[in-house]
Amino acid sequence: MFDHPLPDTAPLLDIDAIDVHYGKRRNKRQILFGVSLQVRAGEIVGLIGESGSGKSTVARATLGLAPVAAGRITVAGHEVTTFGGRQWRGFRRRGVAQYVFQDPLRSLDADVIIGDSIAEPLRIARAGSRAEIERRVKEYAAKVRLDEALLARFPGEISGGQRQRAAVARSLVTEPKLLILDEPVSALDAANRVQVLGGFAELRDEGIAQLYISHDLGSVAGICDRTAVLYQGRIVEYGPTAEIVNNPRHPYTRLLVGSAPTLRGTPIDRKVRAQLRAELAAETS
């Protein structure tokens, strides 16, 4: 489990008591309830929860892709929840915050070679000459240990681990202050997972703030400084990752920890699992 000192800086990402609803009028459904968390420069914060808990909605709200009904989100000093369309377009072009998706094969254009995919954010932002853009593409490919020869290949011609490195290089080429990582290693095998996670740890040492979204407590425990546990749209536990794993307080967190044998020995038995689910049901009834 990674033990990294908390940076003494203002947060790059400050999510303050946000609510998110989808739908209108009678079909309106609330997805997030008063969610708050912070990520500072040089810190990785984990956001963990099961499918449907609202994890990806937090990421989408941060990037203006999901409507925030209440609360505020500040990214690098900009209160983005006040942005209109033009402000969002300018903010995204600057590449202050970047999103790394779960499935790199779907997030990379199958008909565009890897080098051009990495270069695309720079071309959109008109960030330099053709030669300068090419130089930066090679620089960031090297940073994520992506062989330069692969830049001329299409996504379907390289491995899953290589595609994810390409996706990370594309997100880094604009030199963002914040990375949002949405299940970034779930589609990878164990060897590639370790390598990609190691790359995220190196980025932390360079001062990049990272929000690491996952359903896998094992990977969160191995890389995140602090962790927020999201259950049915609410943060039910939030603190240093070591404390969350070693002394879980909420029944849902205890269920997560007890179901991860690599963290706490053998998995919890059916009787204890049933007891924890009963506690959860009582809390949410």
C-alpha cells in the first residue's frame, strides 16, 4: 500500500457538496447526493464503488458532461460549475484537465494512427508548428514507455497495454494539471496493469493531481494516497487509504475490504457478508 505525504497545497480539484440529477420532471432521478472530495497537486485520490454507484458521474460532472444541480466544482482555481458553452470549449482546449477512459480501443479512433491520435489535442489547440507537435508526441510517447515505432500503427495493431499507454500520452501531451482516470487498468492483464499503475505513480511525483476511479480496491490500495468510498451516490467514507483498508468503518467499506483476499487474508464468509448487507439495507431504508 502506497504511503505518500499529503501535499501542503490548495486542491487542484475541489468538489463541494454536488448533487447530480438525470432526466426531467417525473422521470428525474438523483445520481449524486452532496458529494465532496479534493485532489491536490502530486496526489492520487481513489474513488471506489460498485457499478452504478455514481463514480463515472463524478468524473463527467467535473468535465461539464453531467449537469450539477447543486454544489460547486473548482478545477485549478476555476469554478467550472459556472461555465457556459464557450467557457467550457476554451477550458477543454487548454487541456488543464484530461480524462483517461477505461477502454482505450474505443477511446482511440480505429482509423487514425497512434501518433496522430496523440497529436490531436495539440492541433486543436494550435500549440506549435508541425515539427514542434511531432517532437512533443515523441517526448510523451517516451514518457509512458511507448515505443516510437508504434506511433505509425493503428490501435487495432497494438496490444491493450500499448493502447492504454497511448491514451495516457494523449492526455499528457497538453501538460494537464489534473488527470481523471476512469477504470484505466480494468481491461488490462496483470503484467500491463502493474506497468501502467507504475506510470501513474511517476506522474504523481511530477506534481500531477490524479482522481483514480475504480471498483477494484486492490489497485486503489496500491497507488492512492487517500480514498473516497461511494455507495448509492453518497460518499460514505473518506480518508487515508491505509486507514480505509485497515480500519473500515462503514458496512459497505467493510464488505469491499472483506471481499478482497489480497488485502485482508481470506474472503469474508457468507454469514458475515449477509450481516453486512443487512446493515447496509438498514442504513438506506
